[in-house]
Amino acid sequence: MKHGKKYMEAAKLVDRSVQYEPAEAVALVKKTATAKFDETVEVHIRTGCDGRHAEQQIRGAVVLPNGTGRTVKVLVFAKGDKVAEAEAAGADHVGGDELIPKIQNDGWLDFDVVVATPDMMGVVGRLGKVLGPKGLMPNPKAGTVTMDVTKAINDIKAGKIEYRLDKANIIHAPLGKVSFEEAKLQENFDTLMEAIVKARPSAVKGQYLKSVTLSTTMGPGVRVNASKY
């Protein structure tokens, strides 16, 4: 993969053989941001899990104390008095059966997170082929299948993120924007790492956190010493 001149210049700032302390890594990753837009700071955690086994799967959610720096659009599937509750809590879209053809046939996907009350999961299940591959399917472990739609919406709008293993047993998650103060990025990083350490499946033997890397949307990776977690 060929990289541009800006990336190559930024990569010179990073010593690939070093695992930086978290605070150093955060400061360095901010320096490597060269894009004209406010890049997202991301973390990539390679685990010792084998996601092919159900008992080694990781999936959960955590509210980052300083948010993610992006505006998140929430779609809620609800009926009865839960519709008004969702609207009052600030949901961007609320509906039921009538949204199925709009999403399935018209390709409407103007939302970032889907929340559903348990009694609507039969309806939402029909969208599995569309929402599943995009990671948008509501899930009780992520707190997006719930009767407490107000709390779910408030948490998401405040900076709640989901984390899960990909096919290579790596967790990818946003930590905030390059424009965030270092201390705020560090606090978000600590919060996420603590949640992931707590989520360690008991079936995992050997090293759980194999490597932790920070990067910006367009920048090089900075390896982090995660031994303190």
C-alpha cells in the first residue's frame, strides 16, 4: 500500500520499535495528524481471543467521559407510549413497521445507532440482512435493546460507543477527535481499556491484550504499552 508524502512525514515521528506510555502515545498521535479535517483518534486492540468460539466473543458498550466529538443520529423502533418517550429524549427518527420498506427497498440509512424496545425485535429482525453487516443491529449486551429508551438515547448522545471483535479478533473503537485536549483523549482511552479488560472472557488462555495501537483517521499507528491495564 502506497502512502502519500504527508503520511510518510508523519510516520518519521513514530519509532515503530517502541511501545509508548499511554500519555506519550496520545501526544504523539495528535502530532501525526496532517489532514485538513478534524481526524478521529482511533484505538486498535489485537486480542488473544478466538472469536470462532462463542465463549471467547467480546461485545459491549461504554460511555466515553468526554464523548466522541461527533454528532450521532439515533433511530428508535418503538410503539405505544415509548414513541413519545423516544421523541422527548431526542431520538432523530422513531417508528415501527413502516420503516421496513424504507430501509430494505429504498436503502435509507440516515442513522448511526439503532435502539429497539424488546417488543419490536420481531420487526427489527426482518432487517437483519441490512443492519447486521453494518454493525447496526440492536443488541441487549450493547444496551440498545431496552425498555429504557431515554437512558439509551442519553448515553448514545453523550458518547457511548460499542466495541466488538472483528474477524481477525481485533477491537476497533473511536476515542475522540484530534482537536480534543490530550487529557480528555487519555481519559477516554483509560475508560475504554478498563471496560475491555473487565470484558475478558474466562475461556481465554494466555495473553489477552496482544497489542494496542493508536492512530488518527489518516495517520500512522503508534504502539502503546498496555501493561498497566
